[in-house]
Amino acid sequence: MVMTSRWSQTKWVAVWSLLVLCCALYLGFSFTQGIRVETSVLDLLPKDQSDPIKEAAVAAVSEQVQQKVVFLLGHGDTAQAIKAADSTYERMVKSALFEDIQYQVSASQTQEIYQFYWPYRLTLFSDQFLHWLQIGDFSAMTTTAMKRLYNPTSVVNADLLAQDPLFQLVDFLQNIASASGGLTMVQQRLWAKQDDLHYVFIQATLKNTIFSLQTQTSYQSFFQELKGELTLHSNVRLLSTGAIYYAAAGVASAKQEISTIGLGSLLGVIILVVLVFKSIRPLGFAVLSVSVGVMFGLSACLLIFGGVHLMTLIFGASLIGVSIDYTFHYFTERSAVAHDQVIPNIRAGLTLGLVSSCIGYLALSAAPFPGLQQMAAFSSVGLIAAFFSVVIWYPRLVTMQIKPLSPVLLRRVVAVSMFWRRLPLTGVYVLVSVLLMTSVGILFFANSNDDVRGLQHRPADLLQQDNKIKSIMKLSVANQFYLVTAHSAEAVLAKQKQMLPVLAELKRDGALGGYVALLDMIPDASTQNHAYQILRTEMLSPTSVFMKYFNQLGFDDLFIETMRQQYRHKQPQLLTVDHWQNSSLVSQFPFLWLGKIQDQFVAVVALTDVQDLNALASAELPDGVQFVDYVEDISNVFAKYRDLVTLLVIAAYGIILLLLIIRYRWLQVLLIILPPVLAAVLSLAILTLAGVALNLFMMLALMLVLGIGIDYTLFLTEHPESQSTTLVAILLSAVTTMLSFGLLALSDMPVLQGIGLVVLLGIFFSTVFAPLACLAGIKKREA
């Protein structure tokens, strides 16, 4: 019988070892191929299938904005600024990090744009030109044209004058260029000036996603080398902004804090284990089971989701707090009984703890939330792997003799539960009821903050540089825009035209600084036709002021007749969206036109220097136009899923309660579930009283409190006869968890800080209230 048992145990050890080896080989192969680690908070969110048009617009705009990087190179001497900008441009090209670098506007590029618009020149007008046409002030047109002609800085030549004598097309193109905000074109470069410094503008699009760790590392190396060279050799002031700086800062901060806090917690755990067990070997076994759990959890994410999110790794570190329980329970039990009795004694508690924890994590996967599903898969699979490592490996691997725990330690640990044992049972129930009801009452006054900007790491130096660049350029593409949809491309332009009075009023009231619309590049057909007809009538009139203007310029009758002949055609050639899509301007304004999505044509009106979101959202707009604030939308999604996660946490507690009824009686079930419930609500109540606003990730942390806290009460319930050793394991686990997670409360990252605060308080109170689970039985025996 003994031989059969040993053979069975050996077989399971071999099978489990083979599975672990396969998992390690798979991970090793995955690392050689490159693991996709996602860092964007947006990757955690579900896609909005209810409005695919809006979803596509948000994706297009955010992709363009977040991939952009802006450089301003400033110097008091324009020659030095140009030299530095030329050097920077060359470095950017050689780095292979960028695509579509906008720097010098060559003569050929200008000519290309000019030639594209040339066939439609008779129907294109600047805003000022349109105003003059509408009021019939033709003299103002000729007067302005004469001033331009005799301006000493004018670049007008004979060919341009002959082709566009009223500078109609030139004015229209300058109207488009005004979208550059505070930038002006000098020496084929965009310039700005502030504080006696001349800044040269360079903008580029990064080839690869800014949330790739490899992209962030490569870009930071490039930028630091560039900054060092410019500072050392030319004393040029370099300003730069882009979403990649925030993405990289967030990842760097997370890595630094997790590694620093991880080192501190590791040292604390080592000291703790050595003091309790008088040996470092139990820690080695704890690391073994936790490592196997992390390996399986990570492998599950790679197989199911094709990658892993940074927040999943952080949240999945709960494996340390939960699975290390199994090791501590094994070794504390091993210190009191023979090694072949350890697993039979603790198997029930370990199994119930595993099942309850997995139920809690899997409850999260019920939400259509990719981030929650990934976290649930990582944690559940990892816990199961850690469980099997302890149950299968430890009986064969733990061959050394574990010294009995110090009697002094056992007495002091038992003293922890004496507070509850000294109180009358009725008094305990009253105290717990008061704490529970008071905490729940306080939570009715809890505040929440789901603003995604508050969940991200936003270093002060980056924000300061952003503001400086915005003040220099007088232009900033915001995270808000108007989305215009219609049944045809021309109808989209018509709706944008209807928006013009509203946009003008918003600018006048200071709600926004400006806007960029497709209508700026392509006037709608009715505007082109109407303005053309007014100009045509005047041009063909024998008494037209234009004839006098042409005579003053010295044009002969043949030229004048040729000019007039162009206007004798009733139907001019109109510029359309289809024509514009073939121009090079598309690359400069890629998100203004999104094409056809489902059965609608879609365009975006980009807003700059937004000051009053309420005014923009409440403006009276034509049908088919909606205001989009995707930062606010993301925050709303976080709020929605915070509420959903709260319900899922409650549901998880309820499912575990029903599961426990199968094994225990009602009173015992309530005593088992009460400590983690009380710990959770009391923790949130304290944070509420401290003025801390709750968010989604803090509610997720409650799952950790449930998963770990339920382990404490289950083990105390299953082992009332060895309460002292069980309490030692619980205290070891609690201190370990508070060291590994609670220290995150000191983090500068709001997300990690919130998780740390909840876990720190939750595990502390779970430990304090854990003896309640077996209090009724103890009181009964004492009676």
C-alpha cells in the first residue's frame, strides 16, 4: 500500500514537472520572438460597438495625435537655429524611428499644391475674398491686389501675375496655411518667436506604436543623444512634446517603483522567514511555487490574448500574496506534524481557498472588459499552478526537518485572537454590526474620480514643457472634436458650412482658440458656385472695376479678353472631396476626412486651444454633428465599469457564500465570509473619510482582499485544533502581502497608489478580524 502510494506520488511529480518544463519552454520561445507588453490604459477598455462611426473617428484621431512628436529648436541667431534644425532633421532621418517628417517645404512641394488647386482656381476664394464678393466690394479686391503687387517683400513674378492677376488662388492657399497657428513660413521653414528666441518647427510621426517598450527605449536613446549634442555644441534650446514622453514616463515610473518596492518587500520577507523558521530554505520553496504560478499565468495570457498588459502584471502580482499562503501553511504545519501528514491536514483548506479565490477572479471575466478578462485569466491559472506545485512537489522536495515554532512566538500570536475571546459573543456581534453598518453608511457619501487623466502619471516637467510649446505655437490639437456625418461627401461639407456661425461664436466667446475643417481645404459646391457666379457677372460687365485694374497693370486687350473668356462658361470645374483625397494635403491633415463608414460619410472638425468644454458640448449644431470628447468618454467607461466591478465583487462574495453552505452550516458560513467583507467596507470607509476618491482599480483591489482574506478564515475554520500555527501562517502571509502590495500606497502613480491603499488596509483588517471565523466554536468549547 505504501509502495503504491509512493509510486502514485512519483507519477504525479513527473507529470507536473513535465507540464512546468513545457510551460518554461513555451515562455522561452515567446521571449525570443518578442512578447507584446501593452502599456496604454486604452488597451484595457472594451471597444464601443454601439457607435462604430464614433469609434473609428476616435481611433483615427487618437492614432494621429499620439504618434506625433513636435520639436522646437530655439536660438537668438536664426542661422544657428537653422543649423541645429538641419542637424536634427538629419538625425531623425538616420534614426529610422520616424515617418512623414515635416520640416522644409520645398519649392517642388509648394508647386505641387499650387498645381493641384490650379484647375479649380476660378471657384476658390479666401474668407476675405468671399466677404468682398458677398457685399459687392470689388474695389477692395483690386486695391489689395495692387498693394500685394507693390509690396517690396512680395515674391510675385510675371508668370504668377499672368496666371492669377487677382491673387485669388494665392490668398486661398494662405488661408489654408493659417492652420499653422502662431507659425510663419520663412526660408521654406515654419518659425515662431518668443523671448528673443527664434524657434524652428519640426514635426514627425513615429513609425511604431508609442506603447511599445522597444519604441520607447529607442526613442529615449535618440532624444538624449540629440539633447546632449545640441546643448554641448550650439547652446540651442530644445523643446519637444508628444504622447510618447508620457507613455515612457509612466512605464519608467512603474518599473522603478515596482523594483524599489519589490526589493524592500523581498528583504522584509527574507528577514521574516528566517526569524520564524530559522532557515532561508522555506523562502526558496515559496519563490518556486510563486514563479511557477507566474509562468503559467503569463503563458495563459499569451495563448489567449496574444500579449499581456502592464496592469495585468501588476495585478497578477497578487499571486505573491495569495499563493505564498500555501507555502507558509505547509511549513507551519510541517513544523508540528510528520511530513506525510501535512498535505492531508491542509488539503481541504488549500482547496477551498483556491476555489474561492478563483471564483472571485473569474467573476471579473463576466464583464466584456478585455483588461478584467486578462487579469482574471492570469490570476486564476497562476493560482492553480501554484496550488499544484505545493500539493505535488512539496511532499517529495521538502525533505529537511523543520524546527518547531518558537513557543514565545506561538503565545504572542495566540494573544492576537485573545481580544475577541475575552469579549462576550453578544458583544462581538454588536461591535461587528456597528462597524459594518457605520462603514456602509459612510460609503453612501463616497466620492469617485474616474478621470483617466488622474489615473496616469503626468510629470510636472513634461506638463510645463507642453504649456511652453503651446504658448509659442499658439496652437494645440485637443482631445475634443466635432464629428460630422452625412449621406454624401458634399452633404458633409454643407453641414460644416452650417457650423461656421456656431464655431465663430465659440471663438468669440473664448470657448476655443480655433478649428481646422475639411471645409477650409474644399469649399462646398454651393459656395464655389455662388461666389463664382458673382465674380463672373462682374468680370463680364463692360464697366467692371477689374477692367480698370487690368489696364493699370498694363495688360493688353488680348489678355483681358482671354481672362473674360474663362468666365463665359456657365459650369465651372468644382473641387470635390474625391479630388482632394489625391493631393499631398491629405498627409498633413489625415484625420479630417475618414471616408465612408457603414453607410455614412464621415469627417472631423479638429478643435484647438479648447477652454470651455461645456460650451462646446452644449452648442446648437446641425443634425448629424456631435461633439466628441474621447478623454471624457474613456472616463465614463471607467465609471461604468467601476460600478460593474462593484457588482461583480458583491456577486463573487455571494457565490462563495453559496459554495461554503455545501460544507458548513449557515452561522459558520457567515463567520467565514464576514471578516473579508468587513475588511473591504471598512477600508473603503476609511479612505472615504480621508477624502480619497474611489476608482475602478481600487474596486479591483477588493478582489485581492477577498481572495486573500477568505484564505485566512477558511484555514482557521478547518484547523481549530492548531490555531496557533495557523495564525503564524496567516500573519506571515499578511505581512508579506502588505510588504509586496501595501508599499504601493507610497507610489506616485495614482493607479498603483489606489491599489496599494486598498490592499494595505484590507489585508490588515482581514488579519484582525480573521479569528472571528472560529470564535463561535471556541466559545462553545469554553462553555
